[in-house]
Amino acid sequence: MKEKQGIKIVTDNRKARHEFFIVETYEAGMALQGTEVKSLRAGKANLQDAFARVENGEIYLYNMHISPYEQGNRFNHDPKRTRKLLMHKYEINKLFGKVREKGLTLVPLKVYFSRGRAKVELALAQGKKLYDKRDAQAEKDAKREMAKQFKEKQQY
């Protein structure tokens, strides 16, 4: 969990960057229950297989898992409940148009606390094909190899 400029990262969706081309990113607040906030502060969240959808002029986050709070007893929440995201109306309308028109999807990239508020970074993303993933992996390997060669040259 990194802390920089008052931002505490709770969880990161690294798989999303592998599976999708990221077109744009947005910041959205999250409407949470009390025990969910306590679990997030403890770092017990998972974004794997999570996605967002625009419905009736509002954005909802699906399949995000927040573990039940240990001391929450009967006040605990459902771990995979649908959560409402908080954004301005014009941003929601803009996202709705892009998702409907161009075949893009909304994927959460990370959950973090900014000035004490739980936020989620949403990405407007386009799915990668298998050959795109291979190209990205080959490029990553080439960069790693060049950095290794450069480092070895610097030592001598």
C-alpha cells in the first residue's frame, strides 16, 4: 500500500492493464456502508472480475469483493453487493455515450483513499485480442532486456 500526496492505495487491478487498452481514466467516489469502509482501510478488497455499468443515469460497480469486517457482527455487509459510484451527471452522460457507441467498457483500475474518502479509478477501456497481448508482452520483455544490457555496460 503506497502513500503519496495523501493517497493510500487499497487495491490495484493489474490484470485490467493486461486485458484492456486504457482509453481514458476517471475518478469516482463510492457509496459505502460503515463496515465496508473499515474493511477497505484494512486493505481487504479485490477488484478481480469487477466492472461498472451505467443504468438509469447512475453508475454501479459490480463484482467488487470487500471482505466482511471481523468485528462487524450482524452489521456486516454482503461482500459482492452492487455499489453506487458518485460522479457528476455530465461525466456519467459522457461515459454512457462512449460505452454505447464505440463498444467500450468501464473497468475499475484501483481503489484508494484520497483525503479520507474512498475513491475508485475507472477506466474507459477496449478489450485486447490475443495477438495484442503477445505484442505487449514481447515489447515488455524487450525493454527489460535492454535495461539489463545497459546496466551491465554501466558496471564495466
